[in-house]
Amino acid sequence: MNAILLQGCSTIPMASYLKALGILRLVTEQLDPQARGSWRDDGFVLYTDRSKQELEAFLLNDYKPTPVLAPWNGGSGFYPGDNKDGFDPLRKSEAPRFQVLRESIEQIQQLLRASGLNSKPDAAAKEPLLRQLRNELNEASLAWLDAALMLTSEGPKYPPLLGTGGNDGRLDFTNNFLKQLTSLFVPATGAPTAQACATLPGALYATPVLLSGKGVIGQFSPGNAGGPNSSTGYEGSAQVNGWDFVLMLEGALLFAASVTRRQESDQSGQLSYPFTVRLSGSGAGSTAIADEKNARAEIWLPIWRQAAGLAELKAILSEGRATLGRRVCRDGLDFARAAAQLGIDRGIAAFQRYAFVMRSGKAYLATPLSEFQVRRTPEAELLNDLEKHHWLPRLRGLARDKSATASLTSTVQTLENALFDLTRRPGAPAMQNALIRIGELALWQSRHHKGRESMPVLPQLSGKWLTSADDRSDSYRLAAALAGLGTGGSLPMRAHLYPLEHGYKHFKLNQTGKSADCAWQQGRLTARLYNILQRRLLSCSKAEDQHLFSGATPADLAAVHALLCDPAMDTAITQLLPAMALLEKPFSLPERQTETPPLPLAYRLLKPLFCDPQQLRHAGLISADQQLALPREIPRLLAANRPGRALEMAIRQLRIAGLELPALVPDTTGLDSQRLLAALLVPISNRALRHLTNNTFKVVTSRLENA
């Protein structure tokens, strides 16, 4: 079997992609039934028993065009006043290769005469004509009708791939198809023209050829549509290789629409077209949410690397609906989330995403957006968490409301871009980027009445986010530790970021937008954490909460040291914390194999005062009947940059508890006591606390031995 590389058939532009499908279909149906095809980076590979020369001879001498006719359109060639440059010569042709096309034209003309139609049908006459055509046309003609439109109980529906029933504005695809045929073949005899022979290598192998410049390819190849800057002059004319246009439409016939009922509240029949959804203006630099209003749709064209035959390709296209759970994908973001599972199940290696957007005035162009590689992406499945309580759909709806602010629309698009990236390039950086955007919008939701009203419940993230986003950096470990503060108690960290209803274990927002415990205000990280500490001291002392300083995701001492020394990480912690506080059940992360630099003596002396009793007992610092309370004055002194006075009070408190302290008094010269206070609030593990106190308090060893 020969492997013929068709470098003229690439995945971009759409015309080239469809051309490859057209060649595979025609070769299989008219030349070699066993032909197969697959995509490579440098083009489409046709596997066939025929040689390269035989393929070219088939197209030039034996190819029989499919009837691509649209009598429901004005300009189709069937009515007075239509351009008939291609229509009449082919209608009158007696060449064998045009027999099926000629018979279809004659059949349609008889139907039009019987219906009394001698001009383009108006809206009232169009649907009856379409139904009559659907019932009476021969099978060859039905292939185009089914690709160009679909009859439903609500009237005809038009798939975006072929415009509005086979035309794009004033450009009728079918009439141009007939004109291109007459440029490639002599109508009377069916023999190939000199132009056909000269331009075929360009269509098949991307060989440079001289084009006549006649014809229009329309939305399928924006680069050949003509217009400003499309040539060496100021303005260029449209250029098209007739083979490109003809084979492109032959390939488009493989996309046939069907009516399905979506498993949603809307039970009306809706048009289902292979791999086609509403445009999502995110996920590509060439579109924005603003483009969605006037866009027709977007389509995800499958790319497969293993050789497949025509029957397999038809099966892929006939099943080309993606679902998320039990619902059909609505738009591009939905499709991106479902693409991995859809592609793997059907042997698809990638998808080339196209958008039918309005460009160059009011013309629609098939704009290539990006290629999505298909792979198992467990991280993408975590996006299902954003569907709980319809959080993501409602948020996206708010951003597209006509009253939405530009700031909200932009922020939501940033989130959508992050989610697109997560489906394409999974990993800790993409996960963290998504977390940051989720946190931004959760804060917006909690601080705006419209957000709280439309989305009364915050997003609830599973614990898998915690490990999937872990890049083992100091900033991430610190954000995770702070987010897990108070887990298991009555006052989790998220209560300080969001105005929650009573019962902080839940995620429901207080509709007033106010909460005494909500202390996450503007300012530096150290100032925000001081406000949160003050709130915790007040609230937890009333409730006798035993989880004032403990957390489900403790940080290691290396991360604490980094926080004390590196203010540059504050931004990352501030960005990550709002979303990480939304984890439902946080837990400890795997330990890092890092060397812990010596921590300042001031931190080691103060840390026991910023630990819960249970942790202190586990470290052997206090007995079962002892307490080691934190004097309220110490945080205030540290926040006021008076570390010396704060340490004096701490040492006195520790000695009262019976702890033997080193004689050395900490040197606080140059100490940033506000950063020290922030570091003290970060939960550490029992093991880390024991390591810390073993090197600081002499009493630890004897107490552990007696325990």
C-alpha cells in the first residue's frame, strides 16, 4: 500500500482540512474502497493501493462531481437573473462524468416547475420546498442537503460550516462550485483543462503554482479572501485554486446535521452538528467575549494519527457530540473540558479549533484558534467542582449580561483562559493560575450584591486541588498552611475572607455582605494577617476554640524561614489564599526533602505561644493540666514594631509555665517584627514544633522521657 503525503492538505486553513476529507471520500467511493488516511504534522497521508500518478489521473479524468445544488437560495443558478456561468454549461453537458450532476439539476428543475416557483422562494414557500426536496431528491443530491441544513419542527436550521444553507452573505457556495468545475473541466467533454493540470499539484502537494485569481473561496480560507494587505500592493484580489474549492466542498459533505434532544430543561429539538458548539470568546488571543454576540459558532475538527477509513471517519463525525456529565457541551470551554475523554474514546489525537466570527465588515471567517492535544487530564476533571450550585455557569452568564461591567467581563475571561490552559497544559503552574482566578472571582462574588444574589454559595473545591497545584515551592506551602488554619474548629480561614452565614463549615454567603469575622482587607500581607489574628483571638476566646493556631496543612520550617527572609513571596501567597481557603477537606502535603536553615531565636521563643494546647502537649512543653496563653499585648507590640518588649512578655509567660529558657537574650536589631508575626501565625507540624523546641527549651527532653 502506498503512503501519499498530501502537503497541500493541512489542518489550517479550514479549506485545506476539508480538502483532505474530500480526497479521502472521493478516492474511497470512486477509486479504491480500501483507502485510508491520517494526519501528520506536514500534511495528510493517503494510504491506497494506487500510485501518486494514478491518484492524479483519477482526479483529472475520472472524478465524478457530487451534486452540490441549493435551489432554496437566490443566486444558486436555478432562477432568472442568477449567474449561470457554470450552471448552464454543466446542465447542457453530455459528458459521462457530469451525468449524476446533470440528472439532479433536471430533477430539481422539474420540482420547481411543479411547485410554480420561478424565483427565489420567500419565507413562506421555502420550508415546503425544502420538505419536498428532502422527500423526492435522489440519494446523491441528499448528501449536500443534509450537510447544508436540517429540517426541524421549528423550521429549517443551518449549520455554521456551510453558512446559511450553502451561502455566506451574497456568496453562494453551490454556484461557485459549478463555476470552478467549468474552469477545471471542459463542460462538453469532461476533459481536464490546462488550468486543472497546472494547478492540481498545488492543491495536492503545495507545489507553487500560478493562480488565475478568479473565484472566491469565502469563509474557509481567510488568507485568500483578498482585501487590504493581502498582496504586494495596497489591495489584493481574491485568489483561489479551483481544486481547493471543489475538493473542499466535497469534504464538507461528510458533516451532516441531526436533530437531538438535549438532556436539559429545554426539550425542544435542537440542531446538533458534528463537534460544533457556541463560541466561547476565551482560550485564544484572536477572540474575546465581545465576539460571541455576532459569532455563528465554533467547530472542533478532529485530527487522528492512526490510519482510518471512510467508514471510521463517518462514525467519528456521526458521534461527534461531547458531553460533560449528563449534559451536552454548550460552548468551547465545555468542549475543551470534554475533549480529552471524547478524543481518547474515538482514537482522536488532537482537535483544531475554529471560530466562525464576524471579521472584515460583516463577513464571517473560519478563524483558526488553537490546536488541542488529546490526553488524559485528571486535573481537568477537577473543574467539575466549579459546577456545584451552578457557580461557573452563573458566573459566566453574569459576565455576558448587558449590564456587566468591563472589569467583571475581563476578569471572567481571564478565568476562562486559565481553565482552557489547564485542559491543554495540565500541571501545577496551570492549576495555581486557575486557583488564583477562582479566588479573585469568589472575592468579587462575596463583595457585590449581584454576585451574592445570583450565586449565594461559594465554589467548593475538593482536596485533589491541593496536591495537583503543589509545585513544592515555599509560597505555595505557606498559602496552603494559612488556608487550612482553623480546620476542624468553629472558625476556618475562609470565614476571614468571605462573609459567611452562621455555621462556618458551610460555604453559603451572608446576603448582607457583612461579617464581624471577615478581616481580609486591602493592604500588605503582614497587615492582613495581623487583622485576622486579632479576629481569631477575639472570636475563639469566646468560643474556647481549641483550633486557634492549628491547621490541616502545616508548613515546614524551611517555608517559615523563607517567609521571614523574602517579602517577594507575599504577592503569590496573597493571590493563592482566597481560593485555597475554599478547599472542603484540606490535609497534610507530602514532606519536602529540604534543609532547614537556622530560625531566629525570637521566632523559636515566641512560637509556643502561637500553638494550640494539644500541639504543645504533644511536643512535651506543657502537661495535660497546663495552659500556655498568648497575652493579647504581644501581637500588638509586634505589629507596632516593638519586638524587644514583646519578647520580654513572652519570656515571662514561658517561665511561668515552667520552661527553662536559654540565658541568651535575642538581638532584635533590624528585625522585621511584622513579618515575624505573620510567620508565627503559620501552622507547623507537631514534628516541626518538637524539632524547634528541642533546640531551644531544655525542659523538653525530660518531659518527653516522663511522658
